[in-house]
Amino acid sequence: MKIKLGVFFGGKSVEHEVSIITALQAIENMNREKYYIVPIYIAKDNKMYCGDLMDDIKQYTNIENLLKVSTQVTLAQRDNKVVLLRTNKKFYENEVYDYIDIAFPIVHGTNVEDGTLQGYLKMFNLPYVGCDVTASAVGMDKYVSKILLKENEIPVLDCKCFYKNEETEDIVKSVEESIEYPVIVKPINLGSSIGIVVAKNKEELEEAIEDAFTYARKILIEKAIKNLKEVNCSVLGDYEDCKASECEELDKTSDILSYEDKYISGGKKTGGAKQSMNAGVLKLPADISNELKEEIQMLAKKTFKVLGCNGVIRIDFLIDEDTNKVYVNEVNTIPGCLSFHLWRAAGKEYPELLDEMIELALKRNREESNMVFSFDTNVLEGYANGGLKGGKGKLN
């Protein structure tokens, strides 16, 4: 019997469109003999939709029309199944649109990749692919993940964190007192290079701060490496066992790899579902020594385990070519294209990668099913007899 696989994508995120591409590309490579696939599109207002056209990339050039011919749904539990209910059911329609056995979140950015969607799915006791709530949230927050990695002796660049209510003048002063120009300014919880700017002087820093705060209420500022090489490595597995992929090296048209580099100029050189979105702007394998490659792969696996990840993640590394020192830059808990090109270079084709991710999710669900999450207690009986006014019944 086929597994009913609900693929969630889109969401209220600046990486909404990238998520659509990643998800539909994955759907195209899923084994239809193993899975009955239910595409579930999350619109930018967080409403969910299903329909016969949801897996057709051409339909997303006019999303308004697509939604008119689609069915708005919401999750619910019916008996022992998680079902998709029609939210605007017509009198002749069945309330239940479909059901799913397992969820595959293929989303990017805030409000979806950051643990929000994972927590929602967990409330329904629904197995889901990828990192859990904690790992997703920590991986998304660039500052929190840096602190955790640093505590575990994984090399990261020193940085400073600031909130939106702080005055720009005070932020600039704090940065100039502790970090030498050039510096790099980042929204704390975005990917795809959105809102990330290199500042070489005070004026550029002020502009970068204002821009970053339009995307997040918390930002991170760190030293920018002048002679920089950027290398990515993916990891697949869980807490018991994980393995690292081939490494890729990124080219860029400016100080940082931009959104345009990744998805627009690079995308024009790619071959649809057979290529990664940023395949036109990378070198695969990376032009690094075997020793450096092994160091990066070792750090990638250590990072994966420290953060408690599951499934496939991608870790972005910075190499200071003046010192040959390697730093973990950031973690992508649901990477663009699920980094399938890195695994293909390591001998694993995309359908096999997707199968392994799904198996890891089912394994975690089996393990959690054997854990105790509640126990019998008479605490409510005591309050029922003694009332709720306080006194002896006061909770500690």
C-alpha cells in the first residue's frame, strides 16, 4: 500500500517562491510506486490549498487564478488519521478532501522553516520529514546557532547582535569599538542572502542596518573576511549516524553571493528539475585540498549532531584564504533543492535521497511513539475538592 505523502510548501516568507521551486522539483523526483503525493500549497496569508494543478510550476505565474480552481483545506484528526478538511465545503461535497500519513515540509525562511510549521504538524502527531522544532528554530537563528556551536568548540566568527529598538548611532558605535571594517550585516533569521550587506565604512553600515531591520527585528553584525572562499557541504542522517556530501564552492558577482546570483542569473544556466537552482554559480567539487575537504566534512557532521538535526541540511562554510582557517557560517535546515546535487556528486540520486529522508522521519516517529509523554495524577482531583481560590491549593 502506498504512503500518502503530504508535501507542504510556500508560506508567509520572503523565500516563498524559492520554496515552490524546491518542492515541485522534489515532487517530480519522488517514487510514485511508493508514494501517493498530496501537494499542499501554503499561500502568503498562511491559508492552505490542494488541487490537481498544484504540482504544475506554470500555474504559479498567476497564483490568484490557481487558488480560484483549488480547494482551501485545514488539518484535523479523524479517528487515527490526519485529514485535510475543506474549509469552504459546498453542500454536495465530502467534508474530508484527503488524508496524509506523513508530512514533508519543503519550505524556506521565517514562519515555516523556523520550527513554526514543524510544531503545527507535531500537534497532530503527524510524522514529518527533517529537523524537529528545536533544531529548526536554532538553525534559523544565526546568533543562537553561533553561540551553541562556539560552546561546542566549532569555529565561528565573533559577532554582535542588536534589536530593532536600539538606535542606529549606538549600534554603529558598538560595532566600530569592537569590529574592524569591512563588516557584514545580516537579518537574524533569513536565508537566500536576503537583506545581507557588506559595509566598508560608517555610511554603508548605517544603510545596511536600516535595510536589515526591514526584514527582521534582530540583526547580526560580524567581521567580513576580505580574502574569502565560500564552500558548502550537506549532511544526511540523524542523531545515531550521519554522513557528509561532496563539497561545492560558490562564485559570486559581488562581496557576497546575492539572491540574483543564486536564483536568477544562475538559474538561467540550469536545466530545470535536473539541476540545482544555483548550479550556474558553483564549482562542484570545490577547488580545495583533500585535507581541507576532510576538515569541512568533519565539521559539517559535528555541527549536524550538536544542533540535533535530522534528514538533510546544508552547512555554509567560510574559508579565510589568508590564514586557511575554516568557519561555520550558517545552517540551512531545509536547503534549496534539498542539496540534491551535492548528493548526486557523492553517488546518491535524488529519488534515493528523498526515500532516505522519509525513512528517517518514520524512524523518529517510531521512537517517539515508545516514549512516555503523560502520566496519571490526582492533582486535578485535589483542586476539584479544594477549589481554585488559593491558600493550601496554591501551585508552586
